[in-house]
Amino acid sequence: MIKIGRQEDISLLAELAALLWEQDSPQELEEDLAGIMAKEDACFFLYYEQEIPVGFAQCQLRHDYVEGTQASPVGYLEGVFVREEFRRRGYAGELLRACERWAADKGCREFASDCELDNEDSRRFHMAMGFCEANRIICFTKELV
């Protein structure tokens, strides 16, 4: 069962998000997610299996240019995660479809996402869910002295 994430779910969402974005602690993510959730152009979904929260998805509207799209705003999958022991049951796909419906209800005609170049599992998921690869990039940074 999928439920829309609410402010009272922030700790739970942060715990799941920390499993996806391992560089951040649940405490760091709580503040970030609460700020994102307060915006009308963002939504979180939680997947429950028999009252157990097993996954989440975060989507937003992007008004800036999104690689490979023509319209604005564009619905954007910011992240989707399902606990390892609950994978291969279609839950991530159901979460994605909830995000797509939300974006369509907000007036979007296009939906987009991204993944790291070396994240083959994520690439396969996106392709299986009907996404088309728009581009591959490597980003560079350097410090200015």
C-alpha cells in the first residue's frame, strides 16, 4: 500500500533516505526533507507491506531545463528506494507510477530522472520503467584559490 508522506513521517523518510543516500545521516536528511516537503512542488510516497514501511519515492516539479525534455515544469524522480529484502516485488515501479500520477495531476506532460553513470541497477530499473536515455555526462569541479 502506498501513502503520501506527511510531516509526521519525516523521521521514517529520513531513515529510508539514508539507506539510499549513504553519505548523509538520518539527522541531516530530516532537516532537508522537512524543507522539501513544505514546498507545494514536491511530494513523498511511502510503500508499506503489512504496516511495515519498506520503501519511498521523492518527486518534484522542475522548472529549470531538464536534459532531454521540451516542456516546463517537468515531473522529476529525485529518488526511489526499497529495502533490499523487499525488492523484486514491483514496489519501486508502483512508487514511480504514484510519482508520475502526481506530476500529471500538477499539469506535467513529461517526467524525468537520472542516475550515476556506474549505477547499473538504477539504469536497468529506469529502462524497464519506460524511460529513454537522454544523455550521459560527467560533471567536473575544482576549487578556486
